[in-house]
Amino acid sequence: MAFEPPAAGLPGPGPDEGFPPAEAGAPAGESPWRIAYRRLLRNRIALAFLGLFFLIVVFVLAAPIWATHVAHTGPNTTHTLEKISVNGETKEVVEPSGRPIGPVWLGAGGKFFFGADGRLGRDEMVRLMYGGRTSLLIGFSSALITIVFAIVLGLLAGYYKGATDSVIARAMDVLWAIPVLLLAIALGTALAVGGLRIGPIHVAGNSLLIPILIIGFVSIPYIARPIRGEVLSLREKEFVEAAVAQGASARRIMFVELLPNLWSTIIVFFTITIANNMLIESALSFLGAGVRPPNSSWGSMISEGSDLIYSAPLLSILPGAMVLLTVLSLNVFGDGLRDALDPRAKVRLEVTAAQAGPEGAAI
Amino acid sequence: MKKLGVVIVAIVSIAAALALSACGSSSSGGGGKEGGTLEGAYTSYPDYLDPQLSYTAEGWTAMYNVYTPLLTYKHADGAEGSEVIPGLAKALPKVTNGGKTYTLELRKGLKYANGEPVKASDFKNAVERMFKLDSGGSSFYTDIVGAEKFFETKQGEISGIETNDSTGKIVINLVKPRGTFNNELALMFVAPVPANTPDKDQTASPPPGVGPYTISKSEPGTGWDYVRNPQWAKTDSKLLPEIPSGHLDKINIHLIRNQSTQVNEIEQGKLNWIFDPPPADRYQEVKEKYEGTQFKTEPTISTYYFWMNTAQPPFNDLKVRQAINYAVDPAALERIYSGQIAGTQQILPPGMPGYKKFELYPHSMAKAEELLKEANPSDKDITVWTDSESPNNEAGAYYQDLLKKLGFNAELKIVNPDNYFTIIGNTSTPNLDTGWADWFEDYPHPNDFFDPLFNGEAIQPTNNENFPQIDEKPLNAKIDKLAEEQLGPQQEDEYAELDKEYMEQAPWAPYGTRTLSNFVSSNIDLEGIIWNPTFETDFSSISFK
């Protein structure tokens, strides 16, 4: 069995590899993925949050439609001196004092739905939608980078052990030792003006690729280490021994035998990494080391809004709430996914909680 | 340029606020016009509390009443405050030798705050000390004979300054006439300090000076305190009748990073005065509530502008630059600065001698588009530079959006304020097309705007301040000629003419003059406070009601 490539179209392990384990009483021949899927369907909360996440994705994807057909303005277009008619009443987008107009909802035909963003008078709704695209794009792409590197490094370190493991694991330790935000700020500030130059490749300082690469890079150890740990235990399993006995190459063992067994872990990590990386992006942009103005991301919008926190608190609260909802939905769904893919983890948790419970009460 | 200090709005006001609430205000009980302790706050520590080194408004305000140079600026508001009067010298200098020799005489009997007598040679020591410390003000004094060499080698002495300690005579020889030299002799950089002052930064223990107050304690990062100068009442005040003695007995300045906290504490009476204006978010609220009673806006001699690099396309085309001038709308920028700038479209700001109001480019997008159509620039890729301090970054975003509306492909580059001017002042930095900048006067003389900012001979590879890199030979010659003449009504007219001639070339799109403010607690006499155009708030004018 181990010699055969995984079933076409199925990224997961073969049924007899037993991971995730088949539930007792499950119909014979049903794949573990299917079982996990059924378990996930039963978890209403996780599904509800997945739905919320999709809503957010639809919301940000609709940005150009809202911008062209409803708000009739771009995310970076300024309206400092303009006047709009709200329910027949003429109002200034920015008052002479510099205070922006608050939410007008649909009073101006969809223009300035959430008001203007500050002294420049940009449409807050449009910026929120475009900012979300940036935040989600950065979260998703950097998580992809994190995961790919973490898989490769984790597999290499866990499978080869010895010197390779020492070098990789220590390098990860060094990265781990530096607070992730500090490292990201240092890189972000250093690369902001000149951009990044690796051989013939040149990335401009205000390119989105810079925060994507930085955030992707600084998160690697947090995923690579658990993967390495899992590889270390998997490589001692019989099916690996069998593969070795049959003369499979190291590359084949890593990518055909071990990797499919890691998928459930990886998928869970991926959703949580997206959420974490979005948080890092928000923090970085808030501190001015992430997305470069005038482009918006939720983090940079919170930062811009904090200037007007007393007079227009909504400008910080809105993007903050969006970050909160997105991260929350990804985390809750990620938890649900983990429960579905690896119910033993949940059982373990419940057992521990049950044991801790009475003792805790006694104290 | 005297820089407006970086205003850092930190989230927490840290220990300073706690210390303040603990000590309270011993004077809040009021009690007459004389005496009392003023509790004041700065947002950041001045660059230096050392007269030879400080080159910021923060430092100059802090030291105005502690150190007095040979000449000084009158302790008065507006144009009167721009008048140079004798300081430690008996009279204004006698200028001979075709404007190259300045002769002054030190007043007899002056003493530093520590009781040491002031000697004529202390002036020479101060100038040498300034050069030895590589002070930012050095360039004002390199026309003194031998100063250039001394600045480079830091060896020997400056042969162009002759002093006589017994007679108090000071003779300064210049290599060429310098019409601004009286203004420069009135700056802190050359304020005499005792001869034994170490040749290193003395911010943590400022040397004694001659003035109504002396700094009794300086703790960088926390704050500094003043007490009355003991020598002032004994001797110096009688010898320097033009300099007011001040009303307060003590001044304690605290460092409070959070500007909102500063505003709150003024309202609660815990603080009596703050250096920085209220933060943008609370500016209007404070203005509406307290204007006339506790709040007053004050003008500065400054210009905020967008520069355009005349050495490269597309801004090497006069029509493109004029189009930008028509397109930039000072009214919009006034809003972006929450009303803290006053719109203007010329180089010289109000309050500067030679200022005559004109408006060559009244805002018109149609006119701008028409000019651009005629010019039809082939290079439409532009980088717009600005610093990250709000609202300069927003001014940059406004300008970038404006250029986009005019059909340019503009990209915004935002740089940390700490190294913004270093980066745009390095002519080899790539893509220096256009961007934001500001200029605050060093002293009220129009040459301070034209020579460093527009003279083609002043373009340098690093630390360049002629950001448009404009090099108009006939105008350079005019600047050079005027620089050697003493400022009079005729020169002022010529400077006004120069202002117009440069704006016809449109290397800048100026948009405003910064206004600052004084915000004080309810027990302070707001009307009595003097705002000197160069030194800003005059501590000696503050008193309790």
C-alpha cells in the first residue's frame, strides 16, 4: 500500500493508515476525511463562524462594486472641501475644524455610509472594504508562506534528525527567541524606504509583498516546531519502516508517506495562522511598519482613527471590530476543524478538564 | 532651520503625570501678580539644554531667559519682538571696514548665575566651543576670519575675534560683509558661558548664564526646573534694564508624552502652561471652550510647502510647476491641519520683514489642467515624499491624490520624521520628484528663507535644503548682493520683489503658515504672555492672576 501514490484528488492519507482514526462503528470503507466532514457538520458553532468568515470575504470582495456603483469614489480619493446632500440637507464632508462627517448611512445614496475617515475626507466604507482586502490578502498569503516553509523545514528536521535537525531547530530557536512583533517592526522599518533586493529581484518599499514576506517569515518557527515534533514521532511508525525496507528514497518517505499524515495538523494550523498573521499585520500597520499609506488595511485604519479617537471613535472601532470578527471566526472554525479531524485531542482535553474540575472546586 | 520638535503622542503619560499629580501646584492658590511656581509641560525633551547646541524651538524657548547673547531679541510680541537690541553688549555693534568689522563693548560688572564675572573672552570661547561641538548653528558663523579653518581642524583659535577682558572690547572680523550678522549675534549659539564650561553637551547640567532665571535641575527624560538667578537681583538686572526680570519664583517643567493628558491637567489646574498645542483631536474643542480666557493662537514665521525638483522631468517644465500651484488648494490644507495653518501662496510668511502679500496662482483646477495639456509631460511617474508625522502625512496623501487627479501616476513615500530631511536632502536619493517640507525661521531676516532654500550655490550633495534644486543665475546674484547689505526699507522691497520672482518660477507650491498656541490654566494671566516670533513663549512674561 505504501508504494502506491495517494488516491487521486485526495490530499489525505489512505484509510488503512488510520489517521485521523476511524470512529468506532463507522461504516466500513468510509474515508477518515468523510468522517471528519460529518463531525464538522454536527458542530453548529464552528459552521456559524465559518459562515461569518465567508460573509466577511464577500464583503471585502465586493469593494470595487460598492466603490464604483454606490459610493462613486476610490479608497484613496480625498474629498476635503466637498459638500454632500444628506436627506436634502447640505453638509460638509470635513468641517473647517478638521472634523469629518459621521455615518450618514444611506442618506447620501450610499456615499459616506460610515462617514469620512478624517481630515482628508475619504469614504470610510470604501476604505474599510479595500482595507479588508489588504488585511485578508496579507493574512492568507503570509500564512501560505509560513506553512510551506514550516512543512519543508519541519519534515527535514524531523526526518533526518542529527545535524540537520540541530541546525534547523536551533535556527528556529533563535528566531523564536526574538519577540515576533519586534522582529517584524525592525524588518518593516528597514525595508520601508529602499525596498527589498535579492539578486535580480527587487520589491519596492511600499509593495504589499514586503509585509507579506515579513509576516510570513517571522511566523515560521511557531508552525515548524510542532510539525517537526509530529514528524519525529511519525517516523518511528511501522509504515515508515516498511517504506524504508522497500527501498523508498528519503524524499519519497517525507513527501509521500509522512506529509499525508500531517495534513490534518497543517489544515488546522493554516486557519489559525491566517488569524494570527492578520493580527500581526494589524499591529504592524498600526505602528507604521506594515502597509504603507495611502493604502489602507484594518490595522492602519485603526492607527489613523486613533488620531480622532475622542471626536470620531467609530473610525477606530469599525476596523477594530472587523479584525476581531475575522480573527474570531477563523479561530472558532479552526478549533471546530481540529475537533473534527482529531477528536482524540478533544477527548484528552475533556478528560483533563474533568479531572481538574473537582480538585479546582475543592480548593 | 529651527525644527518644530517631533510631537510624539504616546499612549501612556507615564511617571511624569504621576509625579505631577503628587506634587500638585503650590501656586494654584494664586496670590498676587508676583511670585508663585509655574508647573509646565513639554511633550519631548528639547534636543539640548546647552546654548551652543540647541537648534529647536523647544530648546530656545527653554533657554531664552537663562542665557543672554551679546545682542538679543526684544522681549515683545510680533514685529517688535523681531528687533535686535543690545544684550550683554552696551550697544549695537559699530560696523566698519565696508561691513566686515563689527566692534562691540561688553557691559561692565555682569556676573553669571554662579557669581563668576562675565569676560569679553567668554564670547570667543563660546564661539569656539560651538565649533568644537559641531553645533548645527556653526554655518552662521563661518564667515568670521579663521572660523572655517577652526571648524575643520578644531585647533588653535579663531583669529577673527579679538577680545580685551579689561576693557570689554570685542572686535569681530568677517571675510565678507554679512547683512544678517546682527541677527546671528543674537542667537543662543554664541551666548557667553563661563570659560571653564566643558567642551561637551551639558544638557544634564546646563552651565550658568546671564538672565533672570537659572536652570537648577535638569533630568533628561523627566523634566527640568528653574529658580530665579541669584545674581540677577544683585547686579545684572540693573545693568540690563531692557530685559524683564520675570514674575514667577520657580518654574518646573515636566515631560508628559501624552498631549491629551496635558490638556486634561491644564483643565484640572494641575498644570499651568504647556509648550505644545493641544493634539489635533482636541484642538477645536479647546479653542472653542477657552479662546480668549485660557487659549490664544500665536503666529510663527514659517512656510509649509510642496517642493518640485526643477532638475528632472516632469517638473523641469515651468508650466507643470505652475499647474501644480494652481491645483494645490490652501483652503483644503487648512482643514487637513485642523485650522492650525493659515493659507498662503508665497515664500515669505507674514511677520517676516519684506513680506508683501500676493497671490499668483488662485486655486483653479481648470487652469491647472489647461497648463498641463499645453505642457504635455512625457514622464508621468512621480514619487511624492512626506514624513510620517500627522498631519504632514495626510498633506502628502492629499497631494498624491491631487497629482493622480491631474493624470500623473503618483506614488507616496512616507519617511520617519527623524531622517526625512536627511533623505530628501541627499541629492543622490533616487526619485526625488516632489514632496512636502516646511521651514521655520532661524531669525527674522528674509535672507534666512532665500539663501539656504533657493540659492543655486547652496545646492549640496548631502544636507541640501534647496529641495527644488533651483539654480537661477540672475536670482542667485540678487540673493548674494542682498546678503551683504544691512536690512533697510529698500532691501525689504527688494526681498519682496525676489519673493515674487521666485514664485513666478514656481519651484514651490506654498500652502500655509503654521500657527501655534498658548494654553494655560485659569489662574494664569493669558493676556500678559509675550510670544516672541523667534523664541516663542517668554517665561518672564507669565504671571499668576
